Amino acid sequence: MATKAPFDLRQHLEVETPEHVVLDLEIAGVGSRLLAAVIDSAIVTTIMVAGGLLAAVLAGLGLIPRHGGAWLAAVAVGLAFALGNGYC
């Protein structure tokens, strides 16, 4: 078994399974959680922008009405809400 340095500030969680196997898990710090949040936000933003561009192209081709009214806005808001809250 390797010895740990006294200045190691990483937090670990040891879990013993019913089969007596010890799992040593490193707990994520603030930096890795922040990076994950930035990556998730970039993915959601990219999907939303791509959806908006797709809707603009389809409206330009005449496949969906340019002035769709309240129902089209409601569908767009509902999809954005579902994507933003359902992604994580």
C-alpha cells in the first residue's frame, strides 16, 4: 500500500461493499465542478442556438410560418425549458 503525503488535501470517501471490497473514491472539488458546469452550459447553449437557427432556416424556406403566433412561441419556450431542466 502506498503512503500518502502529509500535505495531500484531496478528500476521499471509502465505501465497503457487502462483498468486503473497499472502494476509494476521490470527491470532486470546486474546480472540477465549475468546469463541468461550464461544459454543460456550453452544450445546452449550443443546442438551443442550433434549434433557433434551424427554426429560422425552416421559416425562410416556408416550411413553418414566419409569424406562428402564440402556439409556436409556447412550443419554443416549452422545448427550451425541457432542455434546460432535463439535461442534467
